[in-house]
Amino acid sequence: MSTEAAHVCSHVFSNTHPVLLVSRAGGSWRCLCGDEHGPGEPMHVVGWNELVHRDSTLAELLNLPNEWEAARLSVDSRWIRARPQVHD
């Protein structure tokens, strides 16, 4: 298990939407639902283990490198890993 924390959107925090996008931008974990959010809506911090407890497939991403992301279309879909393109 991991002792790391993740920043999550309000939908993931309240457990009303699943995590469909995981990002390691800047080395920090971000777990998002992919839905719309209000302007200025704050991120919440939760323990990575809490997220894995809710969705065990997130454990597959513990080795996701910094600056990479993983996405899926639904909770029944496979995680697809990618390194986002940097635009100058």
C-alpha cells in the first residue's frame, strides 16, 4: 500500500463519480472524474489507500511515472497510460 496523498475533485471526494483520469503532473497525484466542475472549485486531499479501497484497479497505477497520466472511459474499461504531449 501507499502512504501518498492524492488531490481529487469534489465528485471523487464525495464518492458520487468514479476516478476516470489519474495524472502525475509535477509528480503529484491527481484523481479526477472527467466531468464538469464549477469555476474555482477546490480540490480535496485524500489518502491514496482510501481511493484504492474504493476502487482496487487504482492499485495498478502505483507505478505510474511522474508527468504521465492514465485514463479510462468507464470503471469497466482498462486503464490506458500515456505521457501527455508538451506544447510550447
